[in-house]
Amino acid sequence: MIAILGYIAMVCLITSFIPQVIKSIKDGHSNGVSLGFIILALVGFVLMWLYIYLTTLIIPVLLNYGFNSAMVLVVLYYKLFPRKVV
């Protein structure tokens, strides 16, 4: 039962950034998201990934933080390099 809670949490965390990633790609920018939030989220996800990797090595949790880091990188990219509107 506890494992099921963990998997549900993992799905929620992984999918939480999907709407912002889609919006950033569609709009070509991430102007509505603060740079501080993006950087803190990315640093937190990467550090947590390293912690899990170096200590308990729970693969689903490792995948969760890896996917979240990748999605935050997409949002960061569109924050730093917005697509030019023609």
C-alpha cells in the first residue's frame, strides 16, 4: 500500500511540469515563470537525484527526478532563449 502511494506521488510529480513544458513550447517562451523558481526547482531536482543515486538507489524515484530535471530544462531553455515572433 505504501509503495502505491509512492508511485502515485511519482506520477503526480512527473506530470506536474508537463502543462508548463507544453505551454512553453507552444508559446515559444516561458515569460510567465520566474527564473528563480526554474533555477531552484532544477537545483533541487538534480541534488535530490544525486542523493538518491548515492544513497538508496530507488529506481522509480531516480527516474522521477531525472524526468523532472529534463522538463525544467525545457522551461529554462524557453526562458533564456525565447522564440522570436514573426
